[in-house]
Amino acid sequence: MTSVTMTVNGKSVTRDVEPNTLLVQFIRENLRLTGTHVGCDTSQCGACTVHVNGDSVKSCTMLAVQAEGADVTTIEGLANGDELHPMQEAFKENHGLQCGFCTPGMIMSAVDLVKRNPNPSEDTIRHELEGNICRCTGYHNIVKSVKSAAEKMGG
Amino acid sequence: MSAVENGIGASVTRKEDQRFITGNGNYLDDINKAGQAYGHFLRSPYAHAKIKNIDLTAARAAPGVIDIFVGADMAADEVGGLICGWGISSKDGSPHVAPPHPCLAMGSVKHVGDQVAFVVAESVQEAKDAAELIEVDYEELPSVTDVRKAGVAGAAQVHDEAPGNQCYDWEIGDKEAVDAAFANAHHVTKMDLINNRLAPNPMEPRAALGEYDRGTGEYTLYTTSQNPHVARLILSAFVNIAPEHKLRVIAPDVGGGFGSKIFVYAEETTTIWASKKVGRPIKWTADRSEAFMTDAHGRDHATHAEMAFDADGHILGFRVATKANMGAYLSTFASAVPTYLYATLLNGQYKMPCIYAEVQALFTNTTPVDAYRGAGRPEATYVVERMMERAARDMNMDPTDLRMKNFIAPDAYPYETPVIMTYDSGDYPQTLNLAKNMISYDGFQARKAESASRGKLRGIGSAAYIEACGIAPSAAVGSLGAGVGLWESAEVRFNPTGSVTVFTGSHSHGQGHETTFAQLIADKLGVPFDNVEVVHGDTTKVPFGMGTYGSRSLAVGGSAIVKAADKIVEKAKKIAAHLMEASADDIEHAHGVFSVAGTDKQLTIGEIAFAAYVPHNYPEDLEPGLAENAFYDPLNFTFPAGTHIAEVEIDPATGVVEVVDWAAADDFGNVINPMIVEGQVHGGVAQGIGQALLEGVVYDDDSGQLLTGSYMDYCMPRADDLPNFKVEATNTPCPSNPLGVKGCGEAGAIAAPAALMNAITDALGKEIDMPATPEKVWRAAQSA
Ligand code: FES
Ligand code: FES
């Protein structure tokens, strides 16, 4: 066991973990923040996407101990209290989700995408979301959601 | 526009989204129980092998191990094997062959990933580590995975019980009539078609959490199921886990299903059984690689088809012979998929005087094959629509003209096909014309020329699909071999303050029932949308229901809700009559307002609900309370139909197919929530495009190893593989259910593969099999 400390959704957390604990396991099992999902075992699906120091990261590709001292945001920390993030709002308004399983990762990726491309074209959105698999929506409404959120976020 | 806010026809945003967009969904792996242990399956590394010995000594001594179970342990408890719930008879009248399907192997393994042992430990990691210490002495046996080879003399035998690997050899239609039609044909089109094997891949992997309560003797199984009551029934009545009243099955938020979560699998069965053995809750969650090996696959047909035409291009007869891969064992509804869900739709949208279809189902050393989005109907549409397009080319006609010439006329309903279906409504010329307009069909030649000027190959292709949904009338499916009825249940329960809880036997795993069903109540009973809660997925809370598959939730489950709402109205009228001192016959009702005809006296449903629960002034002969149950058994299947047209551009230098445009014109009957319906079409089309361009389960022909066992090898459609979709609807209301709805969940997956492959054929001028990978397309383009 090793001790690991990081800031998650604005709160400092310290836990003892096995050194091979993945960041996603740490988030789901140690912190019981279950909004971050696991959809694959080959780092392909993006269901586990969170922000580490402001950048989107597949949390299954990283050990918890590698996030020592980092500032981590999960889907649970995206809204400002009861006020949804514009990206969350846009997914709801544009029916950008069906079963919801890919959604937290998709939203976290999309927030990062818009941060880097404030005014993304449809092509950019499709290309940038290539690391997040959704089996339900056919992406049509996800692309629409991201576009609309980007506009609202003032891009 | 709907008459009431958020009522029928309104694109209401979804109730369920709030929890999903904030990370507060409650999927199975999110649930933990106090004292929970973790299960892990040791799986066969071989496609086919005899198990000579299993040595658990080292594994049992490994850290954290609580217990390890093998097939003999389950057999000793008389916990039976898994069943197939639909009986199919062969041509000679003999029943299909259903070899034993143990949850844990009994002396042999039949496909890569077959369960050998179940390790229960304090953590997932410890369970996995211990499983590696299990010593299994295998004797590898020859295997067969290709359905075209399984029935050939000398092929490896999967089961002793199934000589020649045959599960059944079934037929439908009139062979003599078809032979006669071909004898008189002016033109015959022939094709050999492969419908590639697919892995369903809902993004949430399957999982189970079993718990046994020693105090009450009750089991609780949390499972990623589309139909928890059916799971309970099978686990009780056939698998012998516990009597139904002692088994609670909960399907919480489920992250997609597409059919693969209909079935009762070995994993949840073993998990719930073992929870009593170890006296602790046990959780098992599939890795994606386990999902590839064990989630029931879809499709996998090899078909030879022949269609006969007269000199004017009218269809005279249709002859189809299909080999269907069942995999290593018969999954829960596997037998029905290539028969009653497939061959009965080979009539397509056309006037076909006669059809004869033979289906041989074969066992192979592969993952079991069962219903996957569309289930049989995509396979049927693929055969019919590839044939129509090919025939048109053979006869030098425009494919849409050939279709138009052969369509069933819009005034010909009810229309009986030669393969036992009675189509109830439709307007096929209308959807075809709409799709053509949407994609500017007439401008295609100019676009093709423009592409050619850039060295690109452009193609256009259509598919006019039909499906039978809203499954299904119980008596009809019973006569065809189903082991269950296919009605649905509902309860509409008013609370004293006027809000409503709806209990449904349908299950939502992405379809948005919590929203659509609330719209029904808002519309029918005038209750504000936000005051309606929809409960599903827990056998203890909701009445016995059949679950969600076959685009049945609204047509069957929604109809049950409407029936219950009608009963509410009936009772409310009596209460209203009493309160307003009028005769019940004089009470008029619209959207939750009850008025006395010809007066301005009126009461709202909320006031009536309150009176029903606080019956101080109440009809003497009436029971208090306002809650009604209904069961709805459909009168017929529903027949959604439409035309999808795909346009592609191929780069002959790379073989990459770009889907440049997509027009979907669908007739789903009445639509409750257009936004949700469009979303269903998008998702279905995406899966259909996936099948045609990218996806395909591949086994090594020699070793039977699964070569596409992860997202590294199995190509899932991603955002940049797909276009935006043009989606429009027409409406011929379904006459056989009170809502006039037909179902929309599968349409896209049914239409898309044929449309896309027709477009690719058009571009290349030659035929290739799915998936049209860049390599295949490039080769075809080079030799063009
Ligand atoms: S779980 Fe991390 S990419 Fe799939
Ligand atoms: S909404 Fe189901 S996987 Fe994306």
C-alpha cells in the first residue's frame, strides 16, 4: 500500500492504495465517485475520461499514484452546484445521450475539446471525439450538443 | 403539436438525462453491498477441448480466495443448465436439437471463453490471480467456426447430440409454387450473400450482483437485463435457483442492450447461485474482452437467393436458402431469430406471389448467436434489398423504379404475405419518394460526374425495409413455438395529492421510457409531466412484464399504460359524477378535466384523486383509491417500414468509403416524442453502417481463436466514421394498437447495411461482402 493525495472536484483526498491501482479504480472504488465509467480494457472507449490538471485524460491509462498532487475533475465536479455546465445542458437539450453510459466521458472530452477549440467545426468535433465510443446515438446529436455548447460557452 | 404541454407529439427533453449528465446514474457496477465478494470466471482458451482434469489446489490457497466452483458443484445442487425458450421444428417434424448448456463446463469446452470455473475472492484482482493458478488439463479437439463448413461431411462435431452439427432444418412457404414460378420466369437474379457476425457492444459491459438473505431465504439478483421478469422466470422455473417469490431481480440503469441483454447467461446464474454457497454478496463485472467472448453475437448467415421476374419486371417468386450459425449453444431465443424473425419478412414491401425459404441452423465452436438489434429482420432486408438492386441492374432498370413497380399498393391492407404475416398498414411509394427527395436522387448523376472529375467513385443505393415489431400476439407466437406470451403490463397509480407513478414491465436502457411514458400520462390524464414518475426494472416493484426488445416498448408496453389510464378515466368519471351530482353518462373527459355536459361544472383529475383517497364524500358502491392495472396483448405485429438511401464516395487510391449523405424516410405510425424517435434512427443507422463498413467478428479458421477480441481489432464506428443523417417520417397509423404506433428502435439497423452495400456496389460496379473495409474496397477498385 502507498498513500496518495490529490484534489478531486475541489476537495483534497488522501487514501492508501495498492501501487497498481488505476486512477479510474481510485475514483470509482476508493472515492466512490461512480459517474466515471469503465467501458473497455484497452484504453479505446473513453468512458473513463476525467480532467487531470485541466486536460482530459483516460483515467484507465494512468495509475492513481501518477496523479499524486494533481487537480482532478470528474463528471460529478463539473456542475456548479445545481447549475449545470453548458456542456451538460447542451447534451440534455440536444438529446446527446441515450443510455448515458458513455456520457460522462463524452462530456469531459467535449469540455476539453471546446477549451482547445473555442469555435470547433463539425469536422473538428468528430475528429476530436474519435477517442470516445458511443454505441447509442450515432454521434449525430453529440456533435450537435458540442456545437451548441461551444456557442454558449462564448467561443 | 400536442393538445397538452409535454403531451403526445412533443419533443420533450428527457427526464432521465439529469442523472446521466451529472454522473449520478446507477449502473450495476456502481452498486456495492456490505460484505461483497468478487467473482471471476476462468474461461476456455480453446475453441473445443475435452477437460481431463481440473486441479484447484494451488488456486484455493491463493490470498483472498473464498471459494472456487466448477460444473460438478452446480450439478450437485441440481442447478440446471441454460435453456432456449423457443422450439423450432425441422421439415420432418422433429424438434430442434438443444444440447446441454451448463453454466460451468461439464467435461468439455465448446468455444473460446466458455466458462470453466468461478473464483470468488475478496477482490477482483485476487480472484483473477487465483484463476491463473487453476490447472486445467485440456485435450484439444478439432473445431469448426464457419457456418458454411459446419454442415460439411467430416467437419468437427460440436455436440454428440447434434449429428452433422445440425440444430434444425426448417422451411416456410410453398416450394412447388415457387418452382413453377421459376419455370415461367423471363429473368432470374441469383446472389450469394454473407451477413457478417457482429458483437453487439453496448458500452456498459454485462454484470451481476447476487445476494442471498439467510433470514428470509430470499435471493436478490442485480443484473444488466432488458427483461428482469423473464430472467426471474427462467432462473426459477428452468434453472432451479429459487421459487419466483423468493427471487427478486433488479435491472438498474442499464447502459445499452441492443438485444444482448435479453438473454439469461451463465454468469448471472452462477453468481446468484454462488452467493448462497459463500454466504456473501458476489459481484461480477465483465471486462470488454469477456464481452467479446460471451455476449451473444448477432447475424452470421450465409444465404443463396434467387428471384424470378416476368418480362415487365414483376416479381414471380422468391427462393432463399440460408445457413444460420447458432454458435456453440442455443441461447435464450436463438432458434427464433433465423426463422420466424427472418424468413417471415422475406416478402419485403412487395407483391410476391410465392416464396420458399429453407433455413439450416448449425452449431459451431463460437460464441452463441442470438437477437441483436433487428434480429432476423436486418438479415431479411439485406437479402431482399440486395436482390432488388441487383435485379434492377440485371434488367437495366433504375432500382427505385423496380421497387415502385412491385410495391404493395397503399390501399391493399390488410395484406397477407405468402410467409404468414398480415401487414396492417403502410404507404411504401410515399416513403420511397420522400427519401429520394431528401437526397436529391435525380441530381445524382451530376454529383457522380463531379466526383469522377476528382478521381473519386460515387455511388447511391437504397433499401426499402420492412420489419415486424411490437412483438407480439401471444397466441400467434405460441403457435409458432414460443415458450412465453408476449403481452405487457402496466399500473397507473395516482398518489393522493395528484401525482402519478407508472409501473411498467418494459425496461429502458437508453430508449427514454421515463419520458415517453410520462408524456402518455400527461396527455391522457392531464397530469403535469413533472408529476409523473415511471418505475421499471425491479420484479418486486412492477407487475410481471415481458421487457424490452423487438421495438415493443411503446406499441405493447405503452398500450398497456393507455389501457390502465382508460380504466382510471372510467373510475374517475364515476367519482366526478358523484361529486358534481350528475349521471356518469353525462361526464365528459378531456386531458384530465371532467365536466358535466352542457354545464360549466368541472373537476380536475387531481381533485378526483384526492377525493378517491380521502373518500368523505364518495360513491357508496365504489372502492376508494385511484390505481389501475392493465395487461395488453397485441392483436398483431406492427409493421414499421420505409426507405433509406445512402450516398458514398470512394477513394480508389485508399479504398476508404466516405458516407457523404444519408436519407432515412420512415413510417413509424404515430410518434409520441419525435426527438427520441430520431435519436433511435440515428443509433440504428450507425450500427448498420458499422456492420457494412467496419464491424465483423472473426475467428481463426484453424484454431477457432477469436481474432477480434477487443476494440483494437473489432472496429467500432466512431464520430469521424459517420455522417449527419437526414431523418424524416411519414405516418400511416398502426390500426392494431390504441396509440397507432409501430416502433422505431431497430429500423436503422435493418435498413442501413443493404442501402450502404448497394451504394458501394453502385460506385464500384461490382459486389463485395460486408464489412467493406478499405482493403476489400481497394482491391475491388483496382481490379475494376
Ligand atoms: S475504460 Fe478507459 S478508455 Fe475504455
Ligand atoms: S449513450 Fe449509450 S453509449 Fe453513448
